[in-house]
Amino acid sequence: MKSVKLLAIVSVLCMTLLAGSLSAFAGEAADSDLAAIQEKGVIVVGITDFAPMDYKDDNGEWIGFDADLALIFAQEIGVDVEFQEIDWDNKILELNAGSVDCIWNGMTLTEEVDAAMECTGTYALNAQVVVMKADALAEYPDVESMKELSFAVEAGSAGEAVAVEAGLEVNSVQNQAAALMEVAAGTSDACVIDKTMADAMTGEGTSYADLGYAVALSSEEYVVGFRKGSDAAAVLDEMITKWIQDGTLADLSAKYDNAVSVAEAAEDAEAESEPESK
């Protein structure tokens, strides 16, 4: 009789341990952001209208340096891509609410972004520049000379942050494209936008041929952001390293008229930082 009871107790213990193991396994699977994306079969990418990173072609399809990279990443992990246009000022809320799976839109690495998101390493370099009418550039060679001007900036952007820090009078608008339109229309004297966009959208042969820039307010790095703790960020980071090394990023930049300054391989950057022997 005792042996029967002992056997019953052992059986119950085994079943409990097995149930716990299965529960733990299920919990680990549920905690995998990448697995969740793969299970639903699509990665939702948060973007804004930001040439040459993300913008629509004549057929209404999203293209650009970042859009193309997102498509490559999606193919690598076996899912489709859905581009979701967001309010940039609410990007962290959109990400945490699950409305999007990542922010991939020429996003500057800031303290706020780093604290709120699981970020990849740097894949491109950027600066915030002051864009104005090209014939006025000589009149405003530095920030101090611009203090009386009105500036259009994208709400929640790195451009807004540096403009405020510089003590400039800012008018926050929906996105960088809107900031450019403000300057073109004359409703703002200037705007602070990404150099990447300024190179693609202003100057001779562009949509805003009469606009230009000469003053940079900051230098920056672009990263992709996932929800905090997401394992998808590390997977993408490995691919970014490979794309830098095999020339994928350089080729993609060339496709968009070299408007994107791509990051260098770690070993190349270290080599350049070493002083030359005399």
C-alpha cells in the first residue's frame, strides 16, 4: 500500500515538474519579440514621410533607403512588411502600445531613445542642419546671427531638440517634409532638418532648388529601435554589421544618389582613428 502511495506521489511530482517546464518554455517563446513577429507573419514598421529614407513613389508604394533595408530584413526573417505612418512625437507610445514593431526612419540615437527602446548599432551618420533660402545663406553664417529668425521643426525630433537648445524660435510641425514646405512658402524663415533629407531635397536639381544649407547644429547616428528587451534588435544588428562589411549599405546609398552617409565597419573606423606613423 505504501509503495502505491509513493508511486502516486512521484507521479504527481513528475507531472508538476513537466507542467512547470512546459509553462516556462511557453513563457520564453511568448517573451521572444522576434518569434511573435514571425508568428503573425508581418513586421509593422513605424515611419514618417522622410526622403530619402522613407517616402512614396509615383505608385504610392513606400521606398527609400530605410524602406528597402526593412524589406531585406523582413525577407531574412521570413515575414512581410507593413509600413505604418506615425506621429513622430508619439513614436515611443506607438512602439510600447504595439501599434508598430519597430521605428525605422532615420532615427537619431538620443538619450531618450536609448532609454525607451532596444536599439541596434549605428548604420548611418547624420547631422542637423539649418535650411533656408539659398540667397540668404551668406547673411546667416552662424547660430547667433539667426536668433531673430523663425524656425520650422518636426515635433519630437532631434532637430527640434537642438534648435531649442540653441535658443532659436521654433514652430513645431508634423514632419520634416512639412518643415521644408514652411520655408518654401515663406511662413518660416528657416527649418532644422536632417542633413540626409537636406542633401536629397534641396539645391540644384531637387524639389526645392532655391533652398540650401551651410550651418550644422549637431552630428548624429541613426539606429533602429524595437521595444525594450526585444530580441529582434540583436538579430537586426548582426545583419547591419554584415551589410556594412559586404557593401549592401553602400550600394543602397548609391541607389539614392549617395544622400545617406553609411556607417563604417568597426575595424575600418578603428584603423582611421589610429594616428599615422611619422
